[in-house]
Amino acid sequence: MLESQRGFLLLAFAAVSFFLFLEWQDLQTVKLAPPAKPVPSSVLETVAINDVPAVSDTAVATTDVPDATAAEVPTTDLPSVQPSTVPVSSSRYIEVVTDTLRVVIDRQGGDIVEADLLQYRESTEDNSPPVRILSQAGRTHIAQSGIIANQGPDAGATRAEYQSPVSSATMAADAETLDVPLTWTNEAGVSFSKTYRFKRGSHAVELIAAIDNRSSEQVNARLFAQLKRDRHAENGAFMGMSAYTGAAYGATDHKFEKYPFEDMDETKLDVKTDGGWVAYLQHYFISAWVPGSETGNALYSRVLADKQSIIGLLQPAFAVAPGQSQSTSATLYVGPKIQDDLAKLASGLDLTVDYGFLWWIGQPLFWALTLLHSWVGNWGVAIILVTVVVKLLLYPLANAQYRSFAKMRVLAPKLQQLKERHGDDRQAMSQAMMELYRKEKVNPLGGCLPLLITMPVFLALYWVLMESVELRHAPFMLWINDLSVMDPYYVLPILMGASMWFMQKLQPVSPTMDPMQQKMMQYLPVIMSVFFLWFPAGLVLYWLVNNLLSIAQQVYITKRVEAEAAKKK
């Protein structure tokens, strides 16, 4: 029976590897297009293209979205992508700097074509540049928006170029908001404006779109907001696999749905929803549009000829009578996946911090980690404390496990005598062992249940460490300056392997174990050490501390059981 227990241990570790692989496979994107060839880093040297939703010659309906009209989610083939003929010049772009963001706005179309996260760096190096989320220099990932209307800024083959009173803008030290206005007026005297409102300490940018109708005709319009990007994979690889890079959306019936590039190729998104949101996800970061309208929104997707992919939303149509003005809004979030911030923006947006199928364990673990971190100020110490807490919660189960191990060690001499007595008669040996177990009231499988509990906690913590941006670049001590990546000197994996080896020595050895199985068990610490070389240092730290606590607990319980056995003699 002890062989079964050890076999179960091997199976459990194999299951860990298997589930990790499955989870990464689930997050892995389709074969991604190779990165674009390097070009100058500034967006000021690029050209915009016309890829807004198609607009017909008829007015956009003012009621619910009708079929086969410009207000409907596109259902026909995509329009061709034509380069703009507008001369490229630095005056076309507006640079905006706040305490959290640096963005570049293209006057042509009024899109945000570049965004840097000033509080997040590409690496832990002192001179590392800020993380760039949106860009169209060397690659494409931009946030577009516009007003669909007859004779509107997005109605022609080339999107209109907005005017702005500012060529650059920086948030003042004592200001809480910063507005950047863009305006375009058509020949009939209808003024279309887009104002980007930045807020201090926030990665959410409010877009206020307004129409001032000074013409003699009613203007029917609809606001669209979309994200366009290429299929270049982001950083976040692990053992040759990448974290999920692709689209996602939220709707009334689907709070969070991944929408991989391969699904975009096969089926266009066409969802009517109240509320909702669209986004592109990458490791730790997200770009997302959230509509300002609570009802009547439409989510859509398109794939352009060069495989650049668009996911967007259309808000309800509205009418502006002659001499009247009206506005609508949407919110662009471009920043880290901070659950509290995302939850405030839209229902289900916080679910983009994906802890996999063990989210119900991952969420409490993350809550405990953040609480402890608020007390100690070090994520590594918080991981150690969480390990202690988990160990205390599982103490009753672990106690049963280690008592089972200890009793098996006490019975080892008797089992050896049974082996010498029955020789190679496996059936007789098995019957004698079962009789001995019944007599001594020992359950040889008593250590299996705690292992079943420990493995899900291990997997859940793995995803918490991999998905939580709060732990990105989080230092511990000494050489560990980033708990979210592997130990650069492999010290923690080696210590973890040594602790596993010591734990094996404390466990009973069955005299009937197959020699091949014995060899496998002997090499298991080495195999797991190699496997853990590429794991995040924070996860290896958790496993090492867990092993050390288990060793202390096992030594303590073994001594107690041996003392009890000695008294019986």
C-alpha cells in the first residue's frame, strides 16, 4: 500500500505539471505574426490609416440599432485600408503628460496613438524606459474613436484633421484634471468636438464627444470607440510559452470572454448589450474602452487585410436638432490590471486578471497577500506569512498525514520481517500487510488527502504570482529583486530541492517497493528542482517555506508517535 502512496505522490506532481501546461495552453495565442521591422521609435514619423466603421450615405437611425444600416455592427466585408495623404509633420501630434501617463494624440481622427505608463518600467534597471502600451511606431496598438454622422469627421475616405488650441499639455502640479480639446467644423456649420479628460492618479481617460449643430438640418450621429493592434506577442514568456495576448470583451450575459485572434479570423463579433466593454489583454497590462451609455451598445470586430485586428463598440445613435448641442462619452483605460480600478470602470473588467479555473482559491490568496503586504511592506515576507497561514489552516489534515508517515516508520521493522517470511509471494505479503495495518490501526493512504488540498493551493498561488501586476518587479531581499521572474542564481530552486530530499528521508521506506520506483523517488527532488528553475521566485519561495514548515511538523509528530510506541512496549 505504501507503494500506492508513493505512486500517488508522483502522480500528483505530474498533475501539477499537466495542469500548468493546460493553463498556459489555454492562455497561449494562435501563431502570432512576426514583429514588424524596427522603425524610428517616435510616433511622429508614422501615418494614420482610415479604418473606422463604414458609414453609408443615409442618416444614422435615431432609434434602436436597425439592420443593414450604418448604425449596425459591420456585417459586410471590410473596407480597403488606404494610407492617408496628409503630410506628416510634428504639428499633427499633441503630446500630453500627467503624473501617470504620457500619451500622443493624432489630430487626424483624434486618436490616441501612443501611451506610456510613467509609473511602470520595462525592467528593474535604473535607466529602463516606461512601459509602452499604445504605439504605431514599429508595431500597431492604438485607441481610436470618432463620431459617425453625415458630413461628419469620419464620413469621408480620409478622416478629418481636428484643430486644437494646444500643441502639448502637461498636468499642473496642483491640478486634478487636464482637458485636451479637439474640434472640427464641416461646411454646413456643424461643429464636432472630442475632449480627452485626464485625471490625476488615474489610467482612465474620459472621452467627451459633442456636436454643436449650427446648420439647418438635423444631425444623426453615433460614437464609436475601438482598439486596433497587430499580433505581435508581448513579454511574459515562460518555458517557451506566452501569457495570453489578445482581445476580450464583456457583455450582459458574458462578464468576461476571451476572443483570441484565431476566433476573430473565423467569426466577427456581433453582440448587443447593456453596458459592456472591449479590450486587448497582455501580460500585466490592458487597454480597454468602456461605453458611457448604459444601454443599447453594440460590440464588433474586424480583421484588416494585413491581419491587424480591431475590436470596438458603437454607442446608441442620437439626434441633434438645428441650433442644439449634445454630447456623449466613453472611457479609455490604458494601464496595469489593478482589480479595484478595473471593477470601478465596468462590470467584469476586473476578471481580466485571470487566475484560471482555481480563481476561487486565487482570489482569497491575493486578498491575504495584499493585506499582509499592507502590514509588512515586502511582498516576499507577505508570501512567507501567507504560507504560514495556509499551513495553519491545513494543520489538521497535515497532522493526519504526518502521523500516518510516522506510524509507517514504526512499522517498518515488522514489514521487513513479513517480507523475509513471505519472500516473493506477493499475494500472501499483501494479505499479511493489510492484517498488520488493521491490527495497528494504520491507514497507509492517510497522507493522500492533504496532498490533494496542497496542490490546488500551489496552482492557485502560481497564477496569483503570474497575473497580479502588484508583484511585478517586487523585490524581496539580497539578489531577489523581482519575485515575478525566476531566481537569477537558482538558489531558491536548489534549496527547495534539498528540502524535498530531506523530507523524503523522513518518510518511511517500504521493503516491498519496486526498485525502479525507488530510483524514481530518489531522483524526484532533482527533477522538481530542474522544473522549478524557471518558476517565479515568489512561487519557489512559497514552496521552500512550505517544505521547511512541513519538515518541522513532520519531525515533531514523528517524535511524538515514536514516544507513544515506546510506551506501549
